Amino acid sequence: MHWAAALRRVGAFSIDWLLIAAWGGTLFSVVLYLSDGEPPEGANPWIGQLVGFVSMTLPVLLYFTLCECSSFQATLGKRCLGLSVTSVDFGRLNFQHSLLRNALKFLPWELGHLGAQQMFFAGEAEPATWIWLPLLASMIIPVLWFLHLLRMGDTPYDGWAGARVVKQSKP
């Protein structure tokens, strides 16, 4: 079991999650301010999905991607807990691999958003049956990735993207 590595990574992500929550809170506040407290309803769930992706998911994805392929090789959370993201040969991860790693990492989050949008727009009506698949995946995939992290010390998306999360070396 790789408890120490898993706890360090969860702790780093928790710090980054505070930044994500601050971004979401800022967006929410700006929308409320600009709409005098009554945000407009979206036309349909797909437009809502697109707006959510562009305003929330894409900035978060870019934050993680750009930080991890930068010379810092880490988000703020990883830096605080002494972690960095490298290529499998311990070099700097390039933009494409960092983007792939983070797109895979946040895929369950986006699947959850998809389900939430569809459920919200269904209102009192029964939601489409297909929506349960992405909702279920959004809950099961992170659990499987965490179990893999505990067992193997890394996540499947690290391997798929040719990346490693390692302790930072002291200069």
C-alpha cells in the first residue's frame, strides 16, 4: 500500500480544490452581480454544458496543465506538499502530455457536470435513461483511480499520459 503517496497527493489536490472553489465562487458572484441577482436560464442543457465547460472546466484544466508543464512542474497544491509532475524519464512533462493527463483526470468531473445539467433541465420530468451512465461513471472512476493510487502509488491517467508524480528534489 502506498498510503503516504496517496495522502500527499490528496492533500495537494485539496489545496488546489480551494483555488477551484474560489474561482467558482468568483464566477458565481460576478454572474449574480451582473444579473442583479437573477441569472438568466439557459436555453437547453447543452448550452449550459458548454457555458460551464468554458467558464469553469477549461480554466481549471488550463491551470493544472500549464502549472505542471511549467518550470515549476507543479500546481500550487503540489508545490506546497513537495510534489512535482515529471515525464516517465523524470524530465519536464510537455504541454500535450500534461493536457492529456489533466483531461483524463477531470473527465469524471465533466461527466458529473453533464449529468447535473441534464437533471436540472429535466425538471419534474423523468430524465433520459442514458444520463445515469455518465453520472455513475463520474462517481466510480475516481474511486477506482484512488484505489489504484493506494495499491500502485500512481493513477492510471499518469501512466496513460507518460507522467509521474514525484517528491520534489531539494535544490
